[in-house]
Amino acid sequence: MTIPCLPQAGYHPCQLKYPVFSGCFCIGQIGVRTFLYGFWYNKIINLYIMQNITKRLIVWAVVVALILLVPLVAMQFTEEVDWDPFDFVLMGAVMFGVGLAYELIARRSEKTVYRVAFGVGLAGAFLLFWVNGAVGIIGNEGQPANLMYGAVFAVGLVGSIMARFKSRGMARTLFAAALVQFLVPIITLIVWPQVSWGGTGIVGVFVLNAFFAMLFVVSAMLFRRASISEPNRF
């Protein structure tokens, strides 16, 4: 007696007496195999990715530690470099955060030009934070006008999130950040005409601003190039 839906000795599961039940059995078997294959494949890929990211983050941590050795050593020979523990913790956290952002976002793209664009933009933002926080771009670090540079970071962060880190949206965001960067000293001239411009003077401040704006523009142009073949555009 043949029992429907159950394979008999010497029969392949797809050779059951009743084609309908046989088809259901085979489809179910294929589905289970496909699910298990996909499950373990994704597990292996995710594990491989996490291991690579962990290794790269360790490299970033070593690089950050080596960079922080520079001011630490300089403090032993000159009084012009005077960092307290908070300065080391803050700059270390910022630099490691830059590396983490690059690994989690830029590395997702297979396009080299996208990675370079993201790296240039991050480098510009980090240098702006460092220089403005350490010595100040306009006058010294205590000059209130320097707080306006926070708008550059706000534009970059909000714009990147709105663009979902898509190339075309990132290009627009970096162009906007460059514009805000260049407008800060102009607004300062209008609002605080008597402000102290420090040893570099007005010309020096504008030149330094142009340098940071140029970094953002270069990043934006690279993002625009990366967006040429991008299907989902911002």
C-alpha cells in the first residue's frame, strides 16, 4: 500500500504516486534548503565583514594613539603646547569617531571615488574642528565669532542624513557646507566690524577659510562624479 505524500523505499521524494503532493514536498524541500543556505551564507558574510571592520578599527586606534603622541612629546620640550587630559580624550574620541564613520559609511560603497570623496569631506571637517578649537580661525579660540563655524558641521550632518549618504545628495551637502564656510568671515565683518582678526589679519582668515571651503568643494565634485551611475538619486 502506497501512503500519499510519503516516499517509499527506492523512490526519490519527487517521484511520489500523486504529482500534486510530490510537487508540494519537493517545493518545500527546496525552500528549506534555500532558507538554510541563505541563513548560513548571510551569517558567514556578516561575520567576515565584522572581523574586517574590527581589524581596521584596531588600526585606527593605533593611528590615533600615534598622533596623540605628538602633542604629548611636544609638551615635554615647549610650554606652547599645553594639553590637559580632557584635550587628549576629546581629540582621541573625535579622531576615532572619524575613522568609525569612514568604516561604517564609506566602506559600504564599492566605488573608490565615493570613498575618496567621503574621506576628503571628513578630513576637512576634522581639520576645521581641530584648528578652530585649538587656536581659533578668527582671532583666538575664545573669539565668539568662531562659534559660527558650528553651522558648517550642522549643514554637513543634517544634509548627509537627509541625503541618506547618497552621492548626489552628498555633493549638494558639501557644496552648501563650502558656502557656509566662506560666508562666516563675511558675516563677521558685517556683524562685528571691530573684531580682532589675530596675527593673520583679515587676509589670512579669508585664505584659511578658502582652504577649508576648497576641501569641501573637492569632496562635493568627487561625490558628483560618483553619482553618475547611481540609480537612486537624492
